[in-house]
Amino acid sequence: MSLSIEEVRNLQSPTTNLVTQVEDNIYGIYFIGFKIRDVETGRVLFEDQKQPQEAQELMNDPTAREVTYYFTPDFFEMKYIGTTIVFGNRDLPIKNLLMIDRHYLNGQLINSYEFQFQYCIPNTINSWESIYKLPKYTEEQIFDMILYPGCNQSDTFYFVDGKLILHLKSKFDYAALIAKQQYEHEQKQQKIKQQQ
């Protein structure tokens, strides 16, 4: 199933499955690096770097296009986040690369973003930074996102000259890191007691 730009803009709930196939990525776009940061403080929330060869191989694996990001609840205090994508392409030039990022909570659209990259020459490595203005979430929404990991998710669509070539799906977990930190703290305290 291939969606048009307008069809994506009209989506009110997340897709059930990925709507693009590996072969739809005829421009050979592959992701080498991805960073998420708090714009106001510069604090890095997530960062991933790959070797170009590894990144190209991963683009042939559909499971690599579905990811979960782990944040702490102070994420909801942030006003802007910045994402930096480092990506490569193969033999074809890329004109009018459009990214549409649709975010959902409990199956309903809560925000949508669009960013455009005008042109990429063939066989190059490119860096693309986008700034997201975060919505003011209600206490009920924040409660749901912390208590029910995965109820906040997104669909990210990439178009070249109006044709959909790539679809990524993401889920967001705002509790796992807190649980991990609490567990590590408890383990540390237990060791201290054992040494006394």
C-alpha cells in the first residue's frame, strides 16, 4: 500500500503495519546517525552512530524500521527538542525530500510535523537537523504515557518528489529508565549493607 502526501496528512491514527517495502527505497537512503537533544539545555536524550556499511545492511531489515525510545518523565518539561539525522544515499540524486512525522496518544493524533530537505547529490553523507515544538500535555496525558509504555507512538514517512519511499514506526517509553535507575540504586544500597 502506497500513501500519498495528502493521505498521510489526513491520518488520524497510527498505521497497523509498515506501509513501505525495502524495494520502495529506490534512492538507497540509509541512516548512519541519529541524535535527540533538549534544545534549551543541549542535553542529549538519545544518540546512535553506525558505520556506513552496517547502516546500509540494516535498511534491508524491516525490523530495523520499528524502534522504541526510552526517556525519563522530565521529557514533559521540555519545550523544544532537536533531532539530527545523518544519512547517506546511493546513485540517484534526491529532490524535495519531505519528512512527515505523525504522533499519536492512545490511538489518536496529537501532533504532526513536516520538514523538507531540498536536494542531495548522489553518493553523499548528509546531516539534517529538525526542531520540534512540543505540545503542552495535560496531566492525564502525561499519566497515560508514563503508566502505559507504548501508548505514545509515531509514524514517520519520507517522500521524494511526492512519492513515498520509506516508513518508520516508533514507540516511546517514559518509565523504563526510571525503573532501571531505581533497581541499580537498590542494588548499590544492598552491596553497601553487605559490606558493613
